[in-house]
Amino acid sequence: MLYIVGLGPGSLDLMSPMAQEVLQKVDTIVGYTTYIKLVKDFIQDKEVINTGMKREIDRCEKAIELAQAGKEVAVISSGDAGIYGMAGLILELLSSQGSDLEVKVVPGITASIGGAALLGAPLMNDFCHISLSDLMTPWEMIEKRLHAAAQGDFVICLYNPKSKGRPKHLEKALKIIAGYKGEETIVGIAKDIGRPKEETIITTIKDLDDRLVDMTTTVIVGNRFTKVYNGMMYTPRGYKL
Ligand code: SAH
């Protein structure tokens, strides 16, 4: 059996009991080194296969091979494995191999959901996820989606907002969004959710200091009605009060 497990954003109390049960019972855990660290308490005498960030295909092929040989294997991703994680890649590989291997996807709390709870209730109305990483999606496509989401006034959760290879992506994305929603739109920044350096900042597109944003940050841009009260960010659902 091949399990694809979402670990949640970092801390054990945000990992589902189902994910913990699976990690306890499998023979082998496969994942990127940083995520293996998150589950170190479950490893004990298990086989661990960890490769660097860019080796996802090798890692998933290896996991499939081991599961086909009869082992109980868990492939792990942070957050939810089906949101910019390993679940889709495993299914793509199985489909290209014509394999009928049994797979179970175990859900996890994704960064936007973990971050939204820290910030208040920014996702109370329609929202979407956009990753600013152009490693696999061309930047033109990302820009097209930013325009469409901003024009529709969706609350927008930005994943992969910044890295060394793409220092300007967040700035460019916010400029596109501000063109539709305005520069006063509320933005919530959730850093290192569920980890020791967890931090949140509520600001506006205009005042956002993008030096505060890094690889383990999720940026939630409100819609035109999103407000701040008492240090919490919220998007009205539409109740008549
Ligand atoms: N599968 C993951 C997302 C992987 S993409 C999930 O469902 O959460 C990686 C991006 O997710 C990061 O660049 C960041 O934007 C976001 N992210 C992942 N973990 C985070 C955390 N603990 N705190 C804040 N953002 C996080």
C-alpha cells in the first residue's frame, strides 16, 4: 500500500490522527529532508528515503517501486499532499506506468488554512490559491491567473511567494492585484506556521514590506471588503447586521 500523507504545517498538534497512525504503521517513509525532520519522532527503526528538493520524480518512483514490492510506504508532504505536494505526481506516475497499485491520500492542514486561522477569518468568502513558483508553471500563465483572480475579487492565497531565484515575483504579483482591488487592500502574512518562529503580520498592499516574506511564508490578499478588527483580519460573509 502506498500512503500519501499531508503532515500539516509543522507542529504535531496540527497533524491529523489519521496521518500519525499511518506514519506509525508503515515500513518506509519517503520525503524531502526538511519534512523528514518534521516526523523524526515516528521514524524509530523505519527505512527512510530522503532526497533533495529537486529530486521529486526519483523519490516518488522509488516509493512506488517499494510499495509494488509489498512494503507499506508513506510519501510525505508538508501541509496537504494534494496542494503543490506529492499526491498528483504519484498519480501521474502510476497512470503513465498503467499501474493498479493501491493508494490512499491522507489529508493535511494546508498553509493557507493554518495561516488563515492565525490571521483571523480571511477566507470567509470565495478564495483561491496561486503559486508564484514558475519552476513548473510558466510565469505568463501565473500572471494570467493573477489577473483573473484579482478581477473576480477572490481572496488570493499566494504560495511560494519568494525565493532566491525569484526575488521580484511577489512585488509583480501584488502590482497586478492592486490594479483591480486597490492598494489599500488588506494583506495577511503568515510565516513559519506551526513552527517555532511562527509570526503573522497584517498590513495593506501599499505598506507591505516584502523583506519580511520568504520561502516558508504564505501571503493572503483579502478581497475589497476584507477588514481588520482588533488585530484580526476578516472577510465579511455577507450577513446583514
Ligand atoms: N503542500 C504544502 C505547500 C507546498 S508549496 C501545503 O499544503 O501547505 C510551499 C509553499 O507553501 C511555501 O513557499 C509557503 O508559501 C507555503 N508553506 C508551506 N509550509 C508553510 C508554513 N509552515 N508556514 C507558512 N507557509 C508555508
